[in-house]
Amino acid sequence: MSTGERSLYEVLGVPPHASAEEIRAAYRRAARRHHPDAGGDPRRMSDLNAAWRVLGDPVRRARYDRELAARPARPAGPPPAAGPPPGAGVGPDLLADLLDDRPLRPTRPLEGWWAMLPPATLVAACLALAGAFVFTAPGLLALFGGLLVLSLGLFVLAPLRAMTRRDDP
């Protein structure tokens, strides 16, 4: 969990008395800027994740604050080298982070017809397939194929729509 000589609050750029919302906002802002998929530095992102892992959990944060208060004050001097030592971030903390299933933000259910459209098209595809066998109609078999592709696409698009929807007041 060590990020060198810097405190976890310094890694996120927040004061030690910051609220949980301020810490979360600082982490999200820094993660967008430093994420490797967005062209950021993987070591910096590893530091951010380590800081969030501790400061984002009230129990771990309280323990860290007690440890931070017990540390002697560090002497003034040149800033320490950036990034964790080689091999840092691998171990029980990484496993705990991978097993953490808490969402970063509240989940939103699908609403209205977006919730019913994917399963309804799948049911319609199954009915078309049954009709194609009962009536030996190749047209119904083609309808089944089209509805099946449509329903699979909707099963992907509907949750994506829910994730990207903004809750504007």
C-alpha cells in the first residue's frame, strides 16, 4: 500500500480533512486523466488505485489516519521518485480490489420500453422459429434470424444506454 514518502492524500491531491465525496471526485478526475487506456502512466494509475483502495473505504481510511498521525514528520527535501517500487500492487490488496464488486456510482435500472424490448424480441424470435417448423415456412425462418440478431443487439445496447444516460435535474 506504500506510495513512497507521499501520503495517500497527496497522491489524490486532497487535504486530510476532505469528505468522502471530495476524495471520490478527486480519484475519478485523476483516474480519467492518468488511466493507461487514455494514454496515462500505469504507475501513476497504480498509485491512484492504492490511494483510493484505502481512502475510499471508511474503515481502512480511519486505520490509515491513525498510522499517519503516528508517523514522525518527514524532513523537507527533494520530492521522492514517482511511482511504486517494482512489483508493487501485486498481492492481497490487488486480489481484494478485483473481488470488490461495489459499483463506482449508483446503478440505474432500465426503464420503460428499453427494459421490455430485448426479451420481447427474443420471445418473438422463438415464436417465429416455432412457426417456421410448424408451418414449414422459409419466410418465418428468415424472420427468426432477423429477430434473433435484433434481440442480441438490443441485449447489448440497452444496458449501454442505461450506463451512459445522464440524470439531469
